[in-house]
Amino acid sequence: MRVTFEDVGVRIGERCLFRGVNLEVPSGSVLGLLGPNGCGKSTLLRTLYRRHKPTSGAVRLDGIDVRALAGRELARRVAVMAQETSHDFPVTVHGMVMLGRVPYQRGFGADSDVDRGLVDTALREVGALKLAGRQFAGLSGGEKQRVLLARTLAQQTPVLILDEPTNHLDISFQLELMALATGRGLTVLAALHDMNIAAEFCDHLALLQGGGIAAVGPPGDVLGEDTIQAAFGVRARTLAHPLTQRPLIALARPAPDAAAMAHQPARPNEP
């Protein structure tokens, strides 16, 4: 399923997060969103699943404006693994993953054999089947991420949104999660901080900076040394990964004079 952002802008209060964003994500491809904190990566993703309403422009799924879809129809097209999830109500892991099947159910207590089979399969895929009977609130951060990924897989949508999906995860499951999410032929949009994770798993990257798209294209085109310096203020070298030949970003600690300036207190007459 193709995802298109057409001249999308979002303003919250007096602050314009971004404007004039134009992106097309072809069906079955993986787009990574990069950019400094506060640039609007998560907000842009939220316009796709209607958590935020664009101030301007439109977001489309195969040409259909997402605002024209009923909630159940949208949930059958787009699954979301959000950055922050709060669940104060008691629910087991199995029940949490079963929430991914709600868009296909009618009424209450309507879990079918098909639903239960899909939930068990999703939990097995992420290595969390043994957690099925535990309370979700009692899990570690990494265990919760596994369960939330299982919920999106059980939802069986053609579009998958990952908002900082590797939080709280050890490096092994970071790689496992991204492989599970991006290896299924889905259209995937992921907000990421780790440039090397993005370069390894994404077909294209979009760099958000200064209220718009600063660069878009294949990882090797976007993750240039000058671009990284301008966007993040860090020194870097872009190499070929010795195992995969995809871009590998080597970051350097700040130069001594730069580090000293960063920690030097401002003079009284300075802002």
C-alpha cells in the first residue's frame, strides 16, 4: 500500500513543527525518518494514523485521504508501534496482543479461533509466547516492546508504523525487531535515532530539519558526512559496512575545543 504526504504541515499553538512535507513511500518499501530531537518525526507519523491533524496538506493511502476512512477501516490498513504506551488497566500479554484483532471483530468477547491462532503466532515470532499469561504492566521495557510488536503483527495491516521501536532493547533484539518488521513485504515507516540501524534496514531515508525535509533518498545519498554535520553537529565518516556493504556511520567524539566551549558558562553580558 502506497503512502503519500502531500504538502503536509503541522502547527501546534504558535509553533510550526514543519511545513511543505512531500514524501511518497512506495508499496512494500521501508522509509526511515531521521532528524534531531524536536524536528517532528513522530508528529509526521501521527498524521498518518490521525493522532495529529495536519494544519495543511493531506496524507493518503493508495490515493485515499486518511481523513475519509472510518476508524475501523484505517486500523485495518495501518498498525502502530508507538514510542510511548501507557496502560493503567489490567491486561495480560495475550489480551494486549489480541487488541490487534479488534478492527476485525464485531461486538464483545468475539475472539475467534483464527484470532487466537494469529495472536499465538505473533507472540511466537517475537519470542514472547512464554509471557502470554503475565500482566503486561509487570513486564520489563524490552519485554513490553516485544509484546507491542506482536500486537502490530497480529493486526495484519499492509502499513506498519514504528515510532522509535528500539527503545529499551539490547542490540540483539534491536536487530531482530527491525528484521521482523521490515522483512514481511509491508510498507514500513520508522522514526529512528540510530543512523546505522536506519542505514541497514531502510530503503530510503528522509531527514527532517529546520521545519522541512532537508534530504531524502537512499541511505548512501542521505547520510553524507556534510549532511550529518549540518543536521546533528557531529563529526562523522561514512564507510562501507564490511559485512553488508551498506553505509556505516563512524561518529567521533567532539573536538577538545568544541567540548570546552559547550561546557563554558556564559559571561554575564552574554545571552
